[in-house]
Amino acid sequence: MNKKTSFISKFNAILFSGLLVFVLLFPAQRVSAKRPPEIRNQDELKISSDMHGQDLSGNDFVKLDLKGIDFSESNLTGAVFNNSKLKDADMHGAKLNDSLAYASDFEGADLRDVDFTGALLMESSFTNALIEGADFTDAVLSRIQQKQLCSMASGTNSKTEVSTIYSLGC
């Protein structure tokens, strides 16, 4: 029994020593996770309260609190605003054509004269938003959103010269 116990002890010691040498000679590779798509370019954005007149086309503003930020007259063509809070944001005169704003909150936002041509706006909220002169031509909206927006629609977009009522199909 002593020889068997001694053999197992020596075997365990050799196995442990071999494992230790292996770990020291071949350290684990550094592992890094991919960044989720919703935060890939957010470090580069340098979001401030005044984003007025900037070219922000194609940027991702996903799951961000953008409350009260001034995006007026900015180029946001193809920008993504999924699940973002744009409550009381100033976006008047901004270009948001072909943008994506799924389930975003535009409550109280100034959307006057915004170009939403071809934008995907499903499940977004526009409660108390100012939409005078906004162009929703070919924008994707639910019937509920369309009815809500039609109830407050007025004006004509100064750049596209399309009336808000016509662009919504009211």
C-alpha cells in the first residue's frame, strides 16, 4: 500500500509540475469581447449639449439619453437612434432622411422643418412634439403613429417644399 500511495504522490507531483511549467511557458492569450454595435462609435461622438449644424450622418446614437440636446440644422442622414431618449431635443431643420429611430422617445422635441424622408420610425413616441413643416415622405410609421401625427400636422417643409399633412398621407 505504501508503494502505491508513494507512486500516486509522485505522479501527482509530476503532473502538477508539468502543468505549472506549461502555464508559465504558454500563458493564456488575451481575450477581449467584441463591443456591442450600439456602443461602437459612441466614444468618438463627443456628444455635447450643442451639436447644432454638424455633419453626424451615419452615426449610431443607440440607447442614449439625448434629452434637450441641440441637433438643429445638423445632417443626421442614415443615423441610428434606436431606443434613445430625445425628449425636448431641438432638431428643427435637421436632415434625418433614411435614418432609423426604432422605439425612440421624441416627447416634446422640436421637429419643425425636419426631413424624415425614408426614415424608419416604428414604435417611436411623438407626444407633444412640434412637427410643423416636417417631411415624412416614405417614412415607415405605424397606423397609430400616423393618426397621432396627423392630428398635429401643419406647415410645409422649407427645403423639400412638401406639406406635413401630405407627407403623412393624412
